[in-house]
Amino acid sequence: MSDARITLQAFFEQAREGKLVGIRCAGCGALAIPPRELCPECGHRQWAPTALSGDGEITSFTVIRIAPRGHAGEAPYAIAAVRLIEGVSLLGRIVDIPFEDLAIGRKVRFRPLRIHDRTAIGFGPV
């Protein structure tokens, strides 16, 4: 099924409400997050929304000590690549975990964040 509502904007609107939603390809069944036009596995263009648990583990992380322009007042903060239990990965800001407790394999859970009045992906302790 093709669904025009599966957009990046809709993804972040749902995230703001605490719902993490991926997309499943109607052609090959691959799961992707965030939404995109083409399936990265088979190139198909038909998607179905798929609710995700938001639970995962850190696969990589870094602490930003000198932030890019527009975020200088937020440093230091941590960003991590998180592999969700459903098998897809995404980047998010780490919250409520001290830097010294960050580790590859640490279990985390999705948390919606508001940064500069925009929704962002965050992860905190389980």
C-alpha cells in the first residue's frame, strides 16, 4: 500500500507524541527508519507504517564538547547510534545518562525531545 502520509514531517509529529514509527517495504519486507522514498534494499516505493518499541542498544556514541553554530549553549551533549530491537538503527541525543556511564551495548529507550522548538530523537535509560 502506498501512503502519502508516511513522510519525515509525519515521522517527527508522531515522535513528538512519543510514538516511534518506521516503515516496512511492501516489496521485500525491509524495515526502514526514518521514512524515505525508496526502499534501501529493493528500490520499491510502497510502504506501510510499522510501530517500533523504541527499545535498543547503543552501537556507537560521541560526546559533543564544541557544538555546531546554533547549538553552542547545549554543549556538552552525547549523540549515539542506537540499534532498535526490531533491527533498524538511528541517531539520537542521549539524555539522563552520565557521560561516564555511556558504553557500547548499553540498553536505552526512545524519548521525544524538544530542541529549539523542534522535535528531536532522544534516548535515555531503560
